[in-house]
Amino acid sequence: MADFLSFPARRDVQGMKTDLGALEEGEPVHALFRTSRYGDVECVSTVHIGIAGDLLVAGRIIAGPLVADKKSGEPTRAPTSDLRLIADGIPSPRGEETAHDSLAHGDLISVDFFVHPYGEFTVSGIATEGDDGNLLVGEWMVRIGAERARAVERVRRIARDGDHTVAVPSRRGHLQSDAV
């Protein structure tokens, strides 16, 4: 059911460096991440180059600036530590469209977003809810309390919590702030 979140146990860092070095602004790509806080996440978007030369997908840095490989001289980029796999092409949408307020912590979901300047992108993974009632997929906000986040275009549920085998991260606590 969730094979799109599958990737090898070991990262092919050298292969990713080469693949990331070949990517150009505006190319479609999907990236798979493994994070302890949000679980395994897939992001489908187009490539953007940040002001410092970093490679971004949906506003998230996935690799550093372009550098020449010391041996071959070919362009490469160092992947972030949570990037597990990148692939070209865009997988087809998954799941049934549903209301944002029907989702719960642990559901496997796919959400279409629109954020300027990154445009449209899709994030798929486990819905995580915090003690504050906010629901996220990866680090992207789906629901703020009972309200749908402004950037959300469409929400799809792939499977309810308990009906899939993807690991579910713990609920998030309240955000801590020293600000008065």
C-alpha cells in the first residue's frame, strides 16, 4: 500500500550527489525523507535554487550548493542527512479526496499545496498531530486547530491509522517559547 515511501536501508550518497548536481531550476522531482519527528515523507515538486545556491524542493533544502567533484570535475551537490532518495517524474495521486477535518494523527495522507514562490507541490506521509490540535504532513501545515491551512489545495486519505504498515511518529508536544 505505501510502496511509494519505500527506499533502500542504505543511502547511495555518491549517486545522490551526482543526481542532485544534474538537476536544474524548474525540473520535476520527488524526494523521499526520513525524519524522527514526522516519519517518512515524500515531496513531489519542481526544483528551485536558493539564493545561497542550495537546492530546494517545496521550499525545503535538500542539497547544498553546486560544487565540482574533486576526481571527475563533474557538478555535484551534497544531500541533506534526512534525504533518502530522489527520482525524476511525478507519481500519480493516491487516495480518496477527503475533508481536512476528517483526518487524525497516524492517517496516511497526500496533500496538494500551493505556496508562492514554490508553486504547486504534493506531500505524502503520516499525518502528525500536536497537543495544540495542529495537523501536519511532514513539516507542512494541513490544519491549524479546526481550520484548513491556507496553502492546502486538496487533501487525500490513503489509509486510516491502523490500516497501513508505515511507522507512526509520536504526537508532538506544545511548542515551547520563551517569548513574552
